[in-house]
Amino acid sequence: MESIKINNKLVKKLSNRSVGVECQEGQKHQHIFILGSKGIPASYGGFETFVEKLTEYRLSEKIHYHIARMAEDWLCYRYNDAECFDIKTPQIGAARAVWYDVAALYISIRLCQKNSGVKQPVFYMLTCRIGPFIGFLKKRIERLGGRLYLNPDGHEWKRSKWNMLIRRYWKLSETLMVKHADLVICDSVHIKEYIEKEYTKYQPKTMFIAYGADRTPSILGEEGKYADWLQKNGLVKGEYYLAVSRFVPENNFETMIREFMKTDSSRDFAIITTDNTPFYKKLQKKLHFIEDKRIKFIDTVYDVELLKKIRENAYAYIHGHEVGGTNPSLLESLWCTDMNLLLDVGFNREVAQESTLYWTKDGGSLAALIEKADGLERTKISEMGRMAKERVREAYQWEDIVKKYEDIFLHHDMRSI
């Protein structure tokens, strides 16, 4: 098959690069293959940002990263001193990501097999998409003397965007991935506890390492891009509530919009989100939010500095996520926005603790909180912002997180982890 021939060419190309090179101390590199993200440089997405920061803040010269990227070609390139390789992935709908993960892991294993200088490689899979295939691949990893690490992400099998058949696949896949993983790394204490309780029979070895937050302010001023963005969307600096997330049901847009419409707030509600026309039409038919001029749907903002500026100047941020672990958008809002109104679930409380205000999905809960937020004194809002930033500094610094990862990657005695 042509795809296999191309795969072999890719393996040969990668083999001729820096695999097996010596460290300055004369020791071999520890090779880490990070698979399952869409690759770096990151443009959007939590896992992609994680991989970018992991490579950007690398501390140990002994660690050598190999990063897979979902692509339309079979190219190799170098970024953040990491060896990156494209996986040409066919357009086959929802199965595309599964195909990509299997191909990326298979090629990574082949690369190690062809290079005697690669000793005890680590394969770090992000998400649980390939459970039905992992048993076969894990045997090959073991023959290499390698280790399989897993980040299970959140409860993907709970997401309402999937039909029942796909949800069952996700749950089965998660089960098999946890069963075969040598270590499950969770970026949420709640996810860690869930894995340990749900899969007790497999006695999974687990560890909590948080996700990090970008703690730099926006480089943009009040004029230029930001002023143009305000004008384009009919908004005023400091006079809008903000939500930034994918436009999917489990992020509770229906509750957020309905509750905001109940209020007498003079401020706007700016919703920066992804396109989902069927869901948009469904909500409009149900809520008639077009009739409320305060509700403003805005296209996704991919400009990192502009998005920071938008967050920094929001009156408050409204966060409705209830599925998953530590959410990157929440960390960004805690750092940038003084006042945050969060859905009261364990994941969100674990992250923000007492630095924010909480609401439930009960009718009237968020509406009452918005009315309360509208009347808060500036000193109270500033104090919440100070507490939120302190929480991020305390627990979500990339430098600390990268050090924890490198300690694990360089640690070969799994019994003492």
C-alpha cells in the first residue's frame, strides 16, 4: 500500500535526524514521544498549548522530544528544539483522530525499533481514543523496554455531541487505555480520583500534574486592534460579560443565555465561540435571544494578544463547563479577568477555590448572581482578581509543571513513582 511506503520513508527520514545523539555528559538522550495532540506550533487547544509549553520550558538536556502533528503531508521539521513529524491523515470523519493516533504511535515504535540508540523510550498519549488497538501496540512497546503514559483528558464519553454508539466506544477505549498504561497523568485531582475509583481492578498507577497558565499581560494597547474589535462588535470596554469556549451543549450555553436574559443588566454578554449552526438554531428557536440586543455572538478570536486584551477588559467572565478536567480557558480568565462567575462543579472549585463566585443550573441561580455582580463595588472585584491571580501563581506555573514532567520522564523505576 502507498501509505505504508510513505510511512517507511518517514521513519527513514526521522532516523537520519537526531535520534540517538549523545548528551553533553556523554549519556544517551531520554526519548519522549508525545502523541495525540494536533501538534505544534499551537494555534488553538489545551493539549497543543501544553505540548508547546513543555518543549519551550525544557530544562534537562537529557530529554529529547518527538512530537506528532495531524497534517495533510508527511513532513519533518524542528520546533522548540523538538523533532516534529507530520502524519498525513485521511478525511474520514470522526474516525480521523483515531486513525491519526494509531498511525502516530505505530510510526514512533517503528522509529525506535530501527535505532539502537533509543533506550527505554516513553510514549505519552494524550486522550483515550485508541483503546481497542492499544493491547497489540503495548506489546511492541514492552519489547522495546519502553513505557506507555496516558493523559485521559476529561470525561469524553459524557459529551452530548456524541451519539450513544460513539459514547460507548469512548468508554470502552478509556477502559482499555487505563488498563494498559504504565502511568496515568491527570491534570485534575477529580479526574485522578475518578480513574482510581472507576478502574480499581486494574490498580492504575496515577499522578496529578496541573495544567499551566500564561501569566503575561497583553502587549496590546487600548487603541488599534482592541478598539477596532470593540467597535465591530458594538461593545464598550469594561461593560461586557464574557464567555469563551466551544459552542457545545455541555458548556451550558442554554443556561447562561437564558439566565442573562432574565436580568436587568445594562451590560452586554459577549460570547466568543466556535461555529455550530444546528445548535445555534436550536437555541434560538428555544430562547429567541436574537430579540435581546445584549446577547452578542462573536467569531472565535485566534489572535492570542487580542484575546488576552478582551479578557482583561471584561467586566466579568462566565464559565459553564461541567465536563473535563482543568480547563485552559478558566485558567486564562482567572489570570486576566478580575471577576469570574463559575458553574459550581468539582472541577471548577478545585481550580478557583474561593477566588470566584459560583452558580448552579437551577433556574434563577445565575440570573441572581449576575444581578449581584452588577452591584459589586470596585474594591470587592479587585480583591477577587488579586485572589484569582494568587491562585494561578500558587498552582499553575508552567515552570513548575515542566519540572514535574521531566522528573517523571527521567525516572525509570516505576515502583517508586
